Amino acid sequence: MTTGRLAVLLCSLFAVIRALPVPQRDFSEPQSASWDYFTFAQQHPSGFCYARNGKDCIVPPETTEWTIHGLWPTANGTKGPHGCDPSATFNFNSVQDLLPRLKKEWTNLLIDTPLDSFWSHEYLKHGTCCTGISCLSTEHDYFSTV
């Protein structure tokens, strides 16, 4: 991988900032994991597709800005936690009223995948790790936070 390509990849996938202080709570519940802060990750759609060599990827014409890649509970010095509730399922019906916003801000760039595949992936991998916080306890809460 060339240096330029690596820079595009890093810049496009990981424009990361620390956001939303974590409230004090008991992380001993089985569906939760201990973490210290949220990582708010953005991606530039063109950079994302470029990094995939354009494979299975398309930038919708209306997508012209950075999009949200995720809101990730993060423990200091780690890349996680993630997948905190393996029995969880994604309820697409619960975010129907957010659909215009999700399509614009949490854009699924992968071709031939179900409309909700990116959102389901992000919620099941990261959202399930913060369901113990009342303002993030559902899919709707998670996706309407940012």
C-alpha cells in the first residue's frame, strides 16, 4: 500500500474525536462492558470506496460530505469493547422515522447489501455495549444521539 493511499485510508475512515462524557454506572451487567469514552468515527465516502479499490462500493450522488462511521464505546488503550450482547438483534422498524437522516448521515456505501446492513452492523457491534445507559438503550436512541 502506498503512503498516499494509506493516508487517504486513515483520513477517510478514522476522523476520530472524543465526545460525550461517559456517565458513572455499574458495568457489571452481562450485556455491558467497561469503557471510558465514545469514539465518534467519520468516513469520507470517496476515500472509503477508494480504499476498497471501488469493489462492491458506490457513493450515492447525494452524498457529498463526510458520513458517520460509528459511535463506539471505547476503553482506554483498546479498540473495544464490541459485540457486548451476542443474543441481540437489530430492530429496523424502531428507526423508520430516522430513515432520511440515516441514509444521509450513516450512509451504507456497499453495493448489493440490505438497506439496514450497515446500521445493523454498527448497532450490534457497538450499540449493544451502551444499552445500559438510558439515553442509549435502544436502536432509536443510539442512532438519534449523533
